[in-house]
Amino acid sequence: MESISLLLGEALSPYLVKLTPSGAHGECLVTLKSTSGAIVVERAFNQAQLTDKRLLTDVVDGLHRDVLIAEGRLEPCVIAALRNAAQDKILASRN
């Protein structure tokens, strides 16, 4: 778990990352704090998401997105619009 914490800390710098066991089924609470100590993002993940490299990449991407939203640098509706545009491109390329 410590190596995962180090990886997350490196990937999500300058935020301070704290991993806390949570739940009866091996869930883990990931807390990102600003350098001033304020909680920016807090999310629970399944243990498997943190131990599989591919899933861990998705976790980091999701946390990056959540930080952008929490800081007001990205609106959730922009994410939805980008996803819809990407799906439209995929559908158009199939036709």
C-alpha cells in the first residue's frame, strides 16, 4: 500500500495524498489535500483499482479531473460535451 501511496503522490503532486483503509471489503479512501492542508478531493476506491496498473491509471485520470472541477478550472458539463463529441466521431468513422 505504501508503494501505491508513493505513486499517487508523485502523479498528483503538488497535492498531498493520504490512503486510508475504508469499508469491510477492502475499500480505500484516497484524500487529496492542498499544501495548506485543505481537502480538495476525497474518494473511495476498490483495492483492485489501486493494485492493477491499468486501473490505477484510470484512478489517477479521474482524480486529476476531480481536482480540475474542485478548483473551478473545468466544468462537469464540459466533460459531458467532450465525451459526446468523441462518441460522435467514433460513430461517424464507422459509417
